[in-house]
Amino acid sequence: MGSIADGGQALACALPQAFGEANRARSLQLSLSIVVGACAIVAGAYLRATQLSTQILIDDEWHAIHKLLHSDVKGIVTSFGVADYSIPLTLYYRFLAMHGGLTEWQMHLPMLCAGIALLIVAPLLLRRHASPPVLAAWVVLLTISPLLVYESRTARPYALTCLLVFVAIVAFRNWWRETPHSRAWGTAYAIATFLAGWLHLVTLPFTLLPFAYAGWRALVHRSSGGRAIARLVVLALTIAVPLAVALVPPFLSNRAELAAKTAADSVTWESAYRTLLMLFGIASPWLLAVCALLCVVGVRRFASRDADDFRYVAFVCVGAAAAIMVARPQWIQHPLVLARYLLPALPFVLLLLAEGAIALVDRVGALSPAVAACAGIGLFLAGPIPAYLYWPNQFMGHQRFQFDYDPAHNPYVLEIPREPIPAFYRELAKRPPGSRTLIEAPWRLESNFDPHPWYQQVHRQFVKIGLVTPTCGVRDFGDYPASVTELRFRNFVHLSDVLAGHASGADYLVMHVVPWKTPPDATVDWPDVEACLPKIQASLGEPVYRDDRIVVFGLHGQN
């Protein structure tokens, strides 16, 4: 009897100690999860904001600028444009242009805010659906995602639509389940769906497919099917009316252009594979295999907790991806285009990856968030971002860095002209980085014809783009005269102002006599720079450097 009593006493003493240790482990794990998540959010804000004010607007960022330069409000709201622009973003830009002037920072600000907000909103909305270590690992993956970073830094709507679609998918689910504040969730869904659809049509499959899933579930559970269908109809009408008001006018005026943009190109097995690499932000097939296996583990863990939640998200994301690919929009064979269209699914994919990663490191117990964070740092270093974080780099959005994360498959790397970089840039490289500013003119806004990222990586000086209208002829593609005072871009300088003595703090004017081309057989519209040089020389004096490609003039006595 004594031994039994002694054993019971020992057990009574051990149980509180065991529970105490378990509580301490959980407390440490929670604390580490909060620290890792907070640090990741700070790092994510840095990656999305660093050097943003110096970035040169290029490629599709000019679609909206061209539209507001050549159209009024009616023209903006009643057209999608031959070159797609986002109607509400363009209206926002026009409002700012008409009220004090539009700057690059103002163009980037909505996407920057949305990109940072996703890092906070996503784990908050799903905090009851995943453990703290998983949420922390998820925030790390969202932070370092090259696609999410890139779109948060680009004056295009994709960072906004990614956030809005995520909110819409979660809000619809909460509304449908009649969780507390169901009416507020329904309102949030309607607002997010409308804004996302107005910003870009490609979001509609993601935000409208929840109706199909909920309708199917209502038919399966016939006991409450009538009431459920009625709720769906009311919400559908709530969202259909504002979408129709916003989208029917441009649909009616752009039927031919929209028809030409669908059934145009197709996804191939190769492009689908390279799209997966871009979504995971890597170039290695071995890393992709590891990520895929971890996602499979994540699916099992997520589905085991709530199979219906998993089926819902999978139905929406897979169904939207299928709808986009069946529509065959223009350029979808390019991995970056398909990856951009699938961006709203990326946060959910990364959540599954975080689930799988934490399952792998669960044996380290309380330290699992820290281990997952270290793995995330390794994934970041294996991705494309470190290669373009040098300072100064004003062309992080250039397709040299973004079109494909493997240089061996990126035509903007493979097909560049092979002529030597002018000696002038190599001489500049001997001076401290960021100590000089160049005005480069003329230019083309497309990455295909823009050599400046290659030159800047060598000389490491600041760059402004010189707009030559009307000094060297009239151009309206990526160019506009100094009389357009509504645009106050700090990284663009008018040649007419330079010749009038306003060099905007620059040290050199670099005139490019001939265009730079990728691919080599492309034809490029280019001003007659040779004919323009005497006018420049009359104002600025003899050039300080000349070769067969560039002529350089010193400003403020530079030589």
C-alpha cells in the first residue's frame, strides 16, 4: 500500500510539472511566432519600399499615363484600352494630375500599401485556421515572394487585386457559414469583389466562383437549400448591379478589342512549369520538387482540420486558373503573364507550403518558428531578389529581372546586343556609387529596348530619363512636352529644360545616337539624334565624350 501511495504522490507532483513545461513550451513557441511574424512584416515592408522613389516607370506602367494624357474622364471609364490600363487606377492618377500634379511616388503608393497590408491582413483573417508557427512561416513566405514583392512595387493593379480577392474569398466563406457579423462579411465581400473586378477583369473568376461552390453545397444539403439559394441570389444581385454599371460601358465600346485579346495564345507544358517556378519564386527544379512535396503535406494537414474549407479554396483557385487558361488571353504563354493572373491564388499556395514546412520541423518543438524562418531566409537567397538589390538600381521592374527567374530562360538576358559597354560608363564606375546623376536621352519605355539597367549595374550612378519632345522631334510614346505640367515625375527631365539651363541636379547629358535592341532584329522608332546634336552643342558646348553610340555633354562644368 505504501508503494502505491508513494507512486500516487510522485504522479501528483509530476503532472503539474509536466503541464508547466508544456505551457512554457507553448508560450515560447507563441512568442517566437509573434517575433518571427513581426520581423517578417518589417522586412516585407523594406523589400517593397526600398529605392521605390527612384524607380523609373517602364513597360505597362505607361498604359495609364498615355490614357490620361490623351483622354478625359468619359474616355477613361468607357474603355479598357487597346493596351490594358486599370480604369479606377487611371481615374486616381488623373485626379492627382489635375490637383497638384502626379508623381511616381503617388502612382506606386496604392500598390505599396496593398502589398504591405497583405502581410498583416492575411494572417489576421485566418488566425483561427492555422497554428501560430504556421502563420509565422506563412508571413515569411509572403514577405520573400518575388512576385508579391514585384507587384507591390509596380504601378499596375495586381497587388491591390491580390489583397482584395483574398479578402473576398475569406469574406464570402464567413458570410456563407453565417459566422458572427455575417452581414458585415457579406458587405466586405461585395465591396472587395466590385473593386477587384473594376481594377482588372481577370479577378472575376476568383471572386464569382464561390457562388458556384455554395450553390452546389446548397443543392447537396436540400434541407436548407431553399433559404441558402435565396441568400445567394440576394448577394449576387448586390454585386451584379455595381459591376454592371462599371463594366458594361467599356464592354460595349471595346467588344472588338476584347474579342481579339481572347482565344489568342495558349499555355504550354513548358510555360506551365516555368509559371510554377515563378509562383514559388525560384529557378531550381529541385527546389520546386521540395516545395511541391511540402505543399502535399500541407494539404493533408489543412484538409484534416477542415475538409470543407480546403475544398472551397481549392475549388475557387483551381477553377479560376482553369477559366483563365481556357479563355486563352494574349501573351498567356509567357510564364510571367500567367503567374500574374494567378497571383490571387498565391497566398493560399504559400499557406499550404507553410503548413508542410512546419510539419517537417515540428520535432524541434517550440523552436519551429525560428527554424522555419531560417529556411525562409535560405529560400530568399536562392531566389532572384538578392541579385537586383544593389544600390542604386532604378530598374528593379525591368524584365531582365522579372520575366523569368532563371537567366538561362530569360530572353531579356539571352538576346541582348553584344557590343561593349561604352567606356564612359566604366570611367564613371571609378567614382563613388550614387555620386553622379546622368540624363539619358532619348529612350524607349519597353524593356526590349532599354539598356539602362545593364549600364547602371556597371557605373552605379543615378539616372534620369531625358524626354526629347519637341527639341528632337515630336514623340508621344513614353514622351511628352514640358508644357504638360500635370505630370511631375522627378525621374524624367525635359531636354528643352536642360538646354534652358535647368539641369535638375544632373551632371551629364548622355545622348544615344542609335537605339539598343533586344531581340537584335527588332526595329525601333528613334529620333534623328545626329541632326539634333548641333542644337544641344550650341547650348551646352563641346561634348566631353563621344563614340559611335553615345555623345556625352557635361553639365555644371563636369568633364
